[in-house]
Amino acid sequence: MNDELKEALAIPYSIQISPVREEDGGFVAFMKELGWTFCSGVGDSYEEAFQSLKIAREEVFEYLVERSDFKFPKPDNYIE
């Protein structure tokens, strides 16, 4: 893992986990500052959705670091 990826993964994005309003139920997790369409995780439980988001986040961030000049937005209350 390179330094740019480590730095991106260290940004303290707010995570929101919400129940899915469908017959199947479950939960969806996403980073509020980036939106659910940017990167999200789903699961049958709160914990599964959170773990799914962690995996998806690392994969998406790694892709963005390696293949583009994407600048990760910092949360409004972020202090470096």
C-alpha cells in the first residue's frame, strides 16, 4: 500500500448505515461526504454493511489513486 492510498484511507469520513426499505431488508453503508453512489456497502446486518463498505472503500480508493488524479475531498471539520 503506497503512501497516497494510506493518506486517503486515513481521512475520517462520516459513515452512515441505514436500513434498506425493501422487502428483503438489510442495511446500506456509505460515507456521507462522498454519497452512497460513490462507494457503498450492503449487508444483512449493521456489521455486515460496515465490513462491506470497508472492503469497497479500499478497492475504490486504490483504483482512484493508481489510475487518476482524483483529489479526495476532506470533511468540513477535518484538521490536518
